[in-house]
Amino acid sequence: MKDPKRGRISFFFVIIYLICEYMRPQQMYSSLSGIPLAKIAIACIVIASLLEGLRFNNFNFENVLLLLFLSLIFLSCVFAVNQELAWPVFFDFVKWAVIYFLLINVINTKEKLYGVVVAYLLLHFKQVQYLVRGLVLSGFSIGKTGLYAGAGFFANPGDLGTALIMVLGISYYMMKLDTGKLFNLVKMKWVFMAITVCTPVALLATNSRGPSLAFVFCLLGIWIKGKRKFAGIFVAVAAVAVFIVLMPNWDRFQQTGTGQDKTGQERLQLWAAGLQMAQDHMLTGVGPDNFVYVNQEYYGSELDLVQHNTFIQALSELGYTGLFLFVMMIIGCFRNQRMVRRILKEKGTGNEFLIELSHGLDIGLIGFIVASFFVSVLYYPFFWIFLVISVTLIRLAKEASLSQESNAEAAQTGSIKELDGVGVFQTDSVAENRGIYQAWKR
């Protein structure tokens, strides 16, 4: 039987870590400048996990792929064109590997997963409401570069838009399900509804074409998953129409792919350079964070820009091997979520939270894939946090399924009675009764 109080301290520091990673207070406030808050939070998670006797028993094929990806980054640094640029990326990504294995084991109950999801959405909603207020106060008239919020990777409108589009699916499906209250005051359903409605408006404020296109694909994904197809068409079309009407720089979107689109022409050059680097360095690429250096020093480019495509970023910096592993991890997430629905629906366990969250992750990944074709966010937390949630989700689904099977087997052995407010099974053997009780509790 799991102790409900066990792991609370380590979980507390998980939430602190998410706040440090997504809000970057050390970059927002000069008084905290230079303090590695995220690394301190990770160290606290490690210490708390050891003191609480955390068991590292969440096994998933994604774990193997992540370790292979980390090993590839190491090899890519060894053979990098400029190793001084490459090694900092490796050591930074080691942090992601550590936090990944910590989180998939610390988040070991539905309650903890729910807490992480709520914190994840609220942290993004902080950025969303800021962008919405900025857009409204500007009279829906913003500059070409768009608005941004926060620090770190949130300081770039395109990167911020990519992060925001990933939460849309989760907030939508949580809105349909959640009946709880935030601090016993506000219904969570209204909070999720606010995130769902305001996120597309925030995307307008970023003025980023990639996340805007991803929004359309997310709506398509929700429509395909929905049951009311006919009504869904009208809702999706209306949403896109309103989105276009409110778009502050529609002319910029109309110029996409034309000779007037200077940004688009530059990105085509960057993508071509990335593909050429992959041909010249097929197995391990030119090395992490080496794209700009190689493009200028070896290919004679005057552009001081990254690839602006996450998949080409993986291809050029880590070779075909890196792209293959990255795509396999994305496919693995979709597979995990599909298995969650299959396992829970077949067993009839009634875990709607896990099922709806799996749908939300699907939509978020669709948004990430589309938006990632226009930004370079391979080493950002966007996908890796999703990977944590996906692996945690399938684990909890399997545990719920096993618990359901234990209940069914116990029900065949004896009858159920109430004892001290807890359901237990009455059998002929005290030892057998105790074993079934433990299985049922698990």
C-alpha cells in the first residue's frame, strides 16, 4: 500500500523547479541574478528523493531513447567542428536527462500528475494573460516582431508561441473534465476555459506564423477526435475566422513564400544550409550550437541566425542519427498516449483524467511539430516536459489496470464488506484476506 504522504517533499521541489524553469526569476529580478535556482531545485529533489526512499522503477522505452540521444550529443561534441561551442550544450542537456528520470519517478500518483499539469498550465497562463493585455491595450496593433513575455526562451515571440500552443490541447480537454476548485474558491473548469480561450489571442500577440499555423492544425486534431463532427466544423471555422479578423498583421501572413517575404527567404537559405551540413556530417552532425559558426566560417553565409527549424536543427547538429532518435521519441509519445486510452477503455477503470490528458498531449504534440518547423527549440524544455508527462501517464494507466484486475480477482474469491470506512474482501483465510486487501489498496 502506498503511503499518500510519502514523496511530498520531493514533489514540492518539483513544482519549485517548474516555477524556476518557466518563470526564470533570476533573470527577471536583479537581486536573484547569478543564483542557479533551477539547479538548486534539482539538487533538493535528489536529496528529498533519497531521504524518502524513492524507487526508480518507471521503465519505458523512451528512457532508452533519451539515453541514446544524450550519448549522441556527447559523441557529436567529441567530433564537433567547434568543441568550445558544443560542450556547454551537452552539460546543459545532462540536466534535462537528470530531471527527466527524477520527475518520471517522483510523479507516481494521479494526484501528483494532476498537480504538475495544473502548475504547468498556470505558469503558461501567466504569460498568456500578459500578452492578451498587451494586445488589447495596443488596440490590436503591434509591431512586426510581436510581443513577448518573461525571460529566457520566453523572450522570443516565436519560441513563446510554440510553448503556448502546446498547452492549448491540455487546457481544452481538462476544461471538459475537471470539476475541482482552485484554493476552494474558483472552479478549475473556468480556469482551464480561460486558458483555452485566451491562448489563441496570445498567439496573435506574438505575431508568429508558425504557432498560428499550428493553431489551425490543433483545431483539426480536436475536430478529428471529437464526436460531433458537423457542429465541430462550424466551431473550428468560426474560430479560424475570428483569429484572422483579429490578426494585427495579416499582410505579413499573406506575403508568406513570396519575394516580399524577406524572413521566409532567409529561412529557406538556413534550411538549405542545414541540409547540406547533414550531407557533409551524416552521423553526428557539425556539433551542438555549431550551426551559425559553420554556416558563416565554412559556407560563407552572412546570416547570423540559427536554423529556425527544430528538425533541421537536430539533423544539422546531430546528423541523421539525431533526427531519427528525436522523431522516434515523438512517435513514442503518441504510442504511449494511445496505449493509455486502449488500456483504460478495455479495463473500464473510469480514469477519465488520464484518458482526457492523453488526448490533450496528442493535440499539444501536433502543435509542437507544426510550430517547430519555424523555430529551433531542440534543447528547450518544451518537448522534454511533455515526454515526462507522457511516460508518467502510461505508468499510471498500467497501475490502474493492474489494480482493476486485482479487484476483479478478489471479488471472485470472496464478498466485499465495509470495515473502518474502507472496502475489504471477506474470505475464508485471514492471510488470504490480508493479501487481497493489500492488492486492492495498491
